Amino acid sequence: MTAKEVACGVGIAERTYRAWEAGRAIQGEPYLALSDLFDLSVHELLSGEKPVTADARVAVDQIEKELGKLKSALHRLGQSESRSFGGQAALRRTIGVPVNGFNRSRK
């Protein structure tokens, strides 16, 4: 992104942005506009550190996606089991899920 694009995105003169790049003090409150422009949190903009919560959110999203895949697979398996081996009760016992409120696969 060019200095002109950043200045325009923040709503300041290009000359002002170049002065910031040269180390001059930033006047006013451009931090929200800058963080929006670069799609960063204000914390990340000022510290240069990625927030821990961003990594956690990515991990949760991946887990939810995998959980959806597992649910679909179990559903398909349950449908095939119900046609060939006596219903979902057998599947539930196999994976240790209670059948009719009772877990009959006690160990």
C-alpha cells in the first residue's frame, strides 16, 4: 500500500503521513482509522503483536469445522447401520452413547 493510499484511507494529507513515517509525533486520534484500514486491532497496530485471542479464534473455527465433518460422518454411518445392523442403538453402543437414557456398554 502506498503512502498516498494510506493517507487517503485515514483521511489525512499524504504529507502528514510521510511525517509520521519519518518519526514525527502523531497528532489526533488516527488509530481506529489506521487499524480499520490495515484490518488489525488497535493493540496489534500499536504493539506489533498478534493478540492471543486471534489464534484461539482460528483454533475454535477449525475445531467446529472438524466437528461438523464428524457429525456428518456419524449421521451417514448411523443411516447405513439402521439399514443393515439393527439401528442406531448398535452405533450408539459402539461409540459409548447412552441408549434410551442408559449406557449399556459399561466397562
